[in-house]
Amino acid sequence: MTPVITTPYVTNYLTEHFADDGYRTLKGYEAKGGYQAIRKALRMEPDDVAAAVKESGLRGRGGAGFSCGLKWSFMPKETDQMKVLIANADESEPGSFKDRIILERGPHVMLEGILIAAWATGSSRAYIYVRGEYAHPADCAERAIEELYRAGYLGRNCFGKKGFDVDIYVHRGAGAYICGEETGLLESLEGKKGQPRKKPPFPAQYGAFGLPSTVNNIETFAHVPFIIDRGVDWFRGIGTEKSTGTTIFGVSGHVERPGLFELPLGTPLREILGHAGGVRHGRALKGVIPGGVSMPILPASDLDVPMADEFLAERGTHLGTGGMVVMDETTCMVRVACVVSYFFRDESCGQCTQCREGTGWMNRICQRIEEGRGVPADLEVLGDLPGMLEGQTICAFADAAAWPIGGLLRHFRDDFEAHIRERKCPFPESFEL
Amino acid sequence: MTPETRKKIETLFERYPRKRGALLPAIYLTQAEKGYVDREAAQDLAELFEIPPVAVWEVLSFYNMFYTEPQGRHHVYVCTNLSCSLRGARTMLKSLEAHLGVKAGQTTSDGRVTLGHEECLGSCGTAPMLRVNSDYHENLDTDEAKRIVDSLE
Ligand SMILES: Cc1cc2nc3c(=O)[nH]c(=O)nc-3n(C[C@H](O)[C@H](O)[C@H](O)COP(=O)(O)O)c2cc1C
Ligand code: SF4
Ligand code: FES
């Protein structure tokens, strides 16, 4: 099947040529100046490449926003062990659909970024972990890798650089959200259940198969060639002081024109919604989830917030993946809570009691309130639950499960109270549950 | 497990520092034979990977895309996560349930379709959607979804 959204509606450097079918091929990519950045990087010292990425301020695009260059610097320098890079294309955070387009429309940008990272960190192996449902996107990545091998760019002495040996493989997941969490991913890559590991040790010390490893989101890798090619100052000139470059925002839900939009970090929420044609059917906005359903919701009054993590953090939420979900005035926020809490209940890996039990409780309470069987005490328990989950577990999944419920209660408590008072859902026009 | 499948699996071992890494792709190859992995096939995998059968079983049961029971000839999944639900996915799923006479999670009596719902599939901007086997069908309405399901052999 050909994808329906083939390219972002607003493009910038990263997605500029995504609409061009030829860009997916090695030949087409090179015709647009592709694989020049890796050649430039190979003329530099690995440490200087890593330093440039750190200077650029590039932050991870997988949800946590950690400094990319800093993470690379954790890889041990003196070691006899093989070092491993992992490109995270598990993309399962509800509301996020940007990584898919990179695999389908710009696989070589991602591969060039991985190669530059391999040079900078001394890695000789990379795995692209693609969620199992992304069969077509994974095929696209595999085809691009085959082209590189055929051209003699991968394997031994990549790009003619003696001793620069890199192999890249696609590894397909099999349907488990938790495998996006980096240590759950490592377990899955090793052929096990995707249950996250206790940290420390961190992946740079003990990663895939016990080898020093670095996990980055595939969009993070895809920005790297542009930083090397055009320079740190150019990159720092885009976005905000603390969040540099562009990102591929996704907008879905109740808008006229859902889609992807590559815009500088820090673009005001209002402007991004404008690109998506605004709220559909001319209705009023009720709330926006800024970056995947794990991130606490913003009320309509926060429309002028710049979409960068430092500004969103001031409002009690985060940028996450930049996959925004828009809800209009008809939306019942208790139904939203039901959908979101069901997801976390379903996807908890079950290792930690707080997470395994807490996600179930949250879901059952939300469901009960929605069905008009809620009592005031339910709201108290629901209000206490996020605090019982946050920061108490092996991985950040439990926080991701707690935050949206906390956010909905903070901004839309009235919706919950009305259900309990009226003993039914007072939003007849809301989406069907 | 057929000798061909075994051969294909063996070529994957070199991709990983330890051959256990090839277990997920190996399960996919094994599952492709009959559409699910039965006890015997799981036993074959355990022997090939030199791990206890329970280790294979544990992996099979952890991942949604691995099946240990016979499945319909086609898998039809509706994403019911938030972006899709906001655009009518659950209404669409209910019509498909009525149309096929099964509930999500069940297989039609003629073995043609296994219907299900799934969590976000990365089609949030083109919702609602159906995943039919490994293909995505996006920007659907209920009538179109029914047409797609009816066209399956
Ligand atoms: C529950 C959970 C799910 C995650 N899912 C993904 C995912 O699907 N894709 C991704 O890139 N990062 C995901 N992450 C973040 C990764 O753990 C990791 O931080 C990220 O891949 C690092 O890449 P980055 O620094 O380039 O963003 C997830 C984290 C958690 C806690
Ligand atoms: S927090 Fe939840 S998902 Fe993470 S390890 Fe614990 S049980 Fe598993
Ligand atoms: S919410 Fe349905 S595909 Fe993302």
C-alpha cells in the first residue's frame, strides 16, 4: 500500500526532498548532495564530529529530549569490544507518525546520520529497530541498506576509509509499545521479552548483547548530516536557544488537515494548528496533547506556547515526540482518559507492581466514571494514583501512564465531576467509545 | 519447521553477536508457514537456538504479532487509540463487528477474517484506518472499510 501522507505539508531542510520519489534511492539522494556530509566527517577527527553535534545543541527526537552529542560522549573510548548503535524506529507513542515518513521517504538521510554517528563513536554495527507493524517502512529501509552494500559504501572500509567498517541491519519488532523504551528495545533485540532493564548500568556501558551501545531515535540521526554539512552555527540559528533545529510535528484529531509539518522548534502552537487548517467544522478548541498521549494535555488557553520543551515544561507538560492530538469542544475528557488509560493498562510489561496494578486501577476508575457509576471518592483515588506511579518503577513507562491522567484532572476536573453528579456522560456529541 | 525455513534462519545468525538475537526474525519465518507457531514448531525453534522451549514460549506470548493458535486467512485490525477514536474508529469497528458477525478478537466461522483492534499504528494523521495483514488502508469511512473487508478472499 502506498502511504496516504507521503510528505509533510510544510517542509524544511530535513524533509525538503521527501516528495521526490527518486530521493528514496541512492542515486537520487546523492544527486541532492547526499553522502557528502559523511565524506566531510571522515576528513575530521571522530572527536571533532562528536563535539560539533554536541555544540549544535541537537536534542533527541524520541521523546526525552536528551543532548545527542552528550549521549555519544558516554561511549567508552578505549575498549576491545564491538560498539553498537541502535536507531529507534519503534514509533508506537499514540499520536506520533513522523518516523514512518523518514523510513518511507528519506531512508538515506537516516542512514547517513547513522554512519556519521558510527564514525564519531567508533561503532561498527548498527541495528534499526522498526516496529513490526511497519512492514512497508521496514522494507524501504532494507532496500536502502542493500543499495549501500551494492555500492560498496557499507561493510569493510566504508566510503573508502581504511578501517572504517560498519554493518547495518534492520531488526523488526513484533507489536509491543514497551520495546520503544531503550532497554526494553535492547532485550527485544537480544531475542527476549521486551522488559526494560534496571539502570545503571546504562547502555553505553552494557547495552545490546552486553556491548557498549547508544540508542537514538531515527529522526535524531536524520538531523546529523545537515549539522555536519552546513555547520553548527547554521543549526543553532534555527529553533530556540535551548531547542535547536526543526522537528517534524504531527497534528491529528479534530483538525481540518491532519498531517506532518517540519517547523523550527519553538514555533507557537497556534501557528502549527493554523498549518493544519484549524479546528474542524469551525468548532472551538478544547485541548491539545502536545507530543504523544504520554504528555499532559494543554488547555485551549495555552495556544501561544512556543512548542519547545523548555516552554512546555513551564506549563507542566513536555514536547515528547511532537505528535499533537487536537480535541474540539464536543470532546468528553473522561472518554479521552478511558482510551489513554486502557492503552497503558494493555501495554505495561508487568514487572513493577505500581505500574501493573496502577494502570489497571486508573483505567477501571475512568471507565466507571464514564459509565455514570463513579462516586466522589473515585476522583480522590484517581488524583492520588499518578503520584504513586511516578518515579517509582524500573522504567519511565509508569510516568508516561500517570502524566496524561494527572493533566486531564488538572485542567478538566469539571468533566469528571459532571459525570459523577449527573450519573451519566454529559457529552452526547463526543466521539464514540 | 521445513528444511527451507531452517536454512533461512541459519543465515540470520551472523547478523547478531549471539544467535539468540535472531529469535524474533526466526519466529516470523516459522509463523509464515502456517500462520501461527504450534508446539512442535516452538520445540524446533528451541532446539535450533539451544534454549529451553519455555524461553521460546515466553517470547511468543509477549508479542502481539506472534500467534500460537490458528488464525483467519486475513487479519483485519482497526486502530482504536486516541487520534483514530476522535475520528470515528470505534464507530467503524462496531459496524465491522456487525457486518462480519464477530466481536473484535474473533474469527469468522468460515475462517476468512480475524477481526481485532490495535493500539496506535502510526496512521494518526490519516485516521481512521485498517491494517489488513501487513497493508495499511487509511482515511476510511465505514462503507469503504466494509468494501475492503468484503474484497478479501
Ligand atoms: C515507554 C517508553 C516508550 C518509548 N518509545 C519510544 C519510541 O517508540 N521511539 C523512540 O525513539 N523513543 C522511545 N522512547 C525513548 C527511548 O527510551 C530513548 O530515550 C530514545 O530512543 C533515545 O533517542 P533520542 O535521545 O534520540 O530521543 C520511549 C521511552 C519510554 C519510557
Ligand atoms: S514501569 Fe511498567 S513498563 Fe516499565 S518496567 Fe515497570 S512494569 Fe514494565
Ligand atoms: S491513533 Fe490510530 S494510528 Fe495513531
